[in-house]
Amino acid sequence: MIEPVETMDGWCCLHDLRKVDWQAWKQADPAERKEAIEEFVSLIEEWEGVEAAKEGSHAIYRAIRHKGDFMFMILRPSFADIADLEVALNKTKLADYLLQTHSYTSIVELAKYRPDTDGVKQEDLPETQERLKPILPKWEYMNFYPMSRKRVGEQNWFTLSKSERSQLLYEHSLTGRKYEGKVKQIITGSIGLDRFEWGVTLFAHDALEFKKIVYEMRFDEVTALYGDFDDFYIGHLLEKENIADFLQV
């Protein structure tokens, strides 16, 4: 029998892309646009309060290309909290001018390949909790992509032994360590929650690092043989102070 790996699970996650209906936004009354922006900024300030209390986190980016204008990543303790946040966003005046182009649900996840030691559970360690409930970095660029492991013929990830999977992922992690300080990665699990099995979110100060790390990782055996990827979504940091200028017409 193939042994599954226990996961340590943290905050629930929503990736949400929205495109501005620029034609309708331009035709809106200037006073209405101003009110919509002020209301939206107030909502973000509420999110900042949640983040300051370490009860969740968020990141807002300008999506690049046709896939959207706003690119949100939201972390909360439960999907009920995510749903409440999404409803609050949808009720804003600005939301009347936003078209959702993509969304993805998942949970921050760490695989538990090593056994607990000295009676201490790994998930209870402060450093583990920090990774399961992270405060998202506000680095200049963000890259998100869903992925799964192949289940085709002999290239079936889920028929490999636990030790084989562990070794392949360890070798994969060695590539990632080369980019320490340049790229920060957050893995979220989405099996049973969305179309793919995992979401990968990368943060970097230089978008070129995304190309470098993903390219180099393609040569790792775990990716070369078992990686199956969806679209990539990239964004540039949108700070609260710049939202009015971003929406200026």
C-alpha cells in the first residue's frame, strides 16, 4: 500500500483576479469614482488591521497582461472568513466596475515527511506556525500558478513510495535554496478544493528571478517527470497610496 503524506495545514487562501471595466469607469460621475476609491481604501485599511493583529494577511498587485488589473491574495483562518471578505469586497461601489477573471481556493500547506521528535509535534513549533500562518511579503512582484502531479502511465506520482517522493522533493528543494533572499515561496494545497492540486505563489524584487527559478526547476526530476502546470499569473505591487492614481482617468 502506498503511504500518503500527512500535511500540516494553516490559513485558508484566495487568489482573486479582477479586471476593471474601464469604459464604464470612465463614464461614471467623478464624485462617484472618488467615493468608490475612498470606500475601497477604507476596506484595505480594515484588512491591514487584521494583518496587524496577525489574524490573516493580504497582498494586492496590478495584474500584468489581459488576465486582470487587480490581483489579490488573501489569507484568513477559515473559508467562512474568506467568504465574508469576498462579499464585503463585492458590496463596494468599486466592485460594480470590476469583472472577476480568475479565482483559486487553497490552504497553506507543509508536507510532514519527518516524524515528530521528543513528543513535540512539528505543527506546534513556532517556526512551523509562522510558515503556516505567514504575513505575506509586500515585495515588488508576485507570481502565482496552480499545478498538479502527473498520473499518466508509469509517470504516476501517487504510486511512488513515500521515501521516493521525499527524496525527489528534497532534491527539488536544493534548487530553491539557491534563490534564498531573492524569491520567497508559499505552497498552498488545493486537492478537493479547486481544479489543480497545489498553488505556488512566488514573491521577488526582480521579476526575472521567476523565470530563472522556474526554468532551473524544470530540470529537477520531480518536475521533469511529474509536473503538470496551469497558467501563470504575474503582478506588480500596488500600494494603498497608489490606488487613486492607478484608477485615475
